[in-house]
Amino acid sequence: MKNCLLKIAFAALLTIAICPAGIAGAGNLPGEGKTVQPARATWTTGFVLEAIYSRALEDLGYEVKDPKKLANPIFYKSLVLGDVDFWANGWFPLHNTQLPPDFEEKAEKVGYVVRAGGLQGYLASKEHVEKFNITSLADFKRPEVKKAFDSNGDGKADLVGCPPGWGCEKAISFHMDAYDLRDHINVIKASYSASMADAIARYNNGEPIVFNTWTPNWTVNKLVPGEDVLWINVPETIPNPGQKGFEDAMVGHGIPGAVTDPVKFGMVANDIVVVGNKEFLKANPAAAKMFESISVPLEYIADQNNRMYEGEDKQKDIERHATEWIEKNRDKWDKWIKAALAAAE
């Protein structure tokens, strides 16, 4: 009998140890018996964010389904319809032009992953920026520049852009028209990772390259601004409809690796945010509080994305990366979970 009591006491202590924030019974968790349908962006920097936020929901007791992989416009439409509950891949104001008319009624930006951390713009190989005295996209109208950056012989400079459905694809398309560049620049809209891998190979062979990218992203680990490439300007700051009112945020001051200071990015420094369905958030205050609380450093996202580029890109790798980050930040993590549990009381 004594040994039996000891075993029962040990089991009770073990249960307390493994439950989030010291909750001793799984039935006390706010997500018990509930399922969540996350979504995940199609760009690779969004993969680990989904894994981290889904892990937090699991710690709150929710059953989390496999994420739906969606392009931006489809995600926002699915969100307002209630087909998905959230994603951690909102880029604003970049995504403003992709929101459905009833977005404000049915959905909500509920937490910051990274505040004003999403720089985005154009970079070109430093050697050739200096050789051809390039300062902005307007320089690609010059015949000698077009010829140098023309990798497929069509008479236009080749610029790695973004695939259809991404917010940056719409912004780049706007720039091609606003600056009258369609006859001078060929925008590559194929798979971004594959297109950038090809560009890096050409760079390593000493060839000129120009591309659009953002931070955090593995590209700025492989091609370091100031060393390998330089941020270049757009000819002038002309906001598209979703950028109006953010003109000041389209200009960067003191940016390392920029060809000028300030540099006109042509794109706003974005907040990366969690976006959720309002009905889901109202019915799940613990999840809403968790979304509000968690933040992920820009440097970590870029480093993790580089690990994916190096070959650690399977789902099991991404989940392992998320687990490693959570364990390294266990004190913060436990406080976030505790705050979420308190919100459900």
C-alpha cells in the first residue's frame, strides 16, 4: 500500500509538471475539445511561424489541424468565410489591397509577430551597381545596363520578382507601370526560391543580378547588403492605393547596404501580424490573448529560413526548429501561456 501511494503521488507531480502553467488536469485547459484550422503562407519565412503559433495552441489544449497552404487573396477570403481561423503571415500595409470588402466586419489583426521589421525593396550586385553607377530602377532603361543584366537574351534586364498572388507581385507590377519599365525589365514570376537560387548561381559566376526581396529572408544571409549587393532606389516615391498615407515609411534612413541615404524602397516597412476570424477570437479568448502576446525576433526568422535553404526544409525540420526556439525561450513562453490561460478564466 505504501508503494502504491508513492506511485500515485509521483504520477500527480508528473502531471503538474507537464501541463502548461502548472494546470494539473487537461480538462482545465481552455482548448479542450476544440479544433483550430490554421493557414500558412506560400513563402518559406511563414512556415516556422505557423509551427510556433500552432504549438502554443496545442499547449492551451486545442487540437490543431494541418495548416491550409494558401495564397494571400484566398486566405483572406477563406478567413472571412470562417473556413480557416487564423494565420501569422499578415504583412501590412502590403496586404491592404488584397482584403475582401467585409474584412473589417469578419476578421481582425490581433497580434504583432514583428513590428515594422519587414523591409522590402530591390537589390543588385554591388560590383555592377558600382561599375554602371546604378542608383535606381530608372537606370535599367540605359542600354548598357539592360544588356549587362539580360540573362536570357530578350533585350530586357531580368529581375527576380514574386509569384502571382503574393503582395509583392502586385507592388512590383505597379512599379513597372508607374515608372514605365515594362519595355526595359523582365520580371521573373516563377517559384521565388528556385529563381533566387538561379540568381545566386549567376552571382557566384560573376554575372550581374537584380532582385526583389524582404526581411526576414534567407536571401540577405546569402547575399549580404553592403558586401555582396546594394539596396537601390525606385525613381520616386509613388504610393499604390494600399500604400497611401504610408509614404514616410517607404523611405529608409541609415539602412546598411543602401546605395544612398536615405533610400527610396518603393515599399512600406511592414508589420508582420497575426490575423484571425472575429467569431473564433471572440469564442476563444485564450487563443486571442496568446496571439496578442507572442513575438518572434526578425533575426531568428531569417536564420531559420536560411537553415531551410541549406536543406532543413522538411516539415519535421520546421517543427524541430520551432521546438528548439520554444525551449531557448522557455521563460517567455511559459509567461505567454500563463497569460492566455488567465484570459480564459
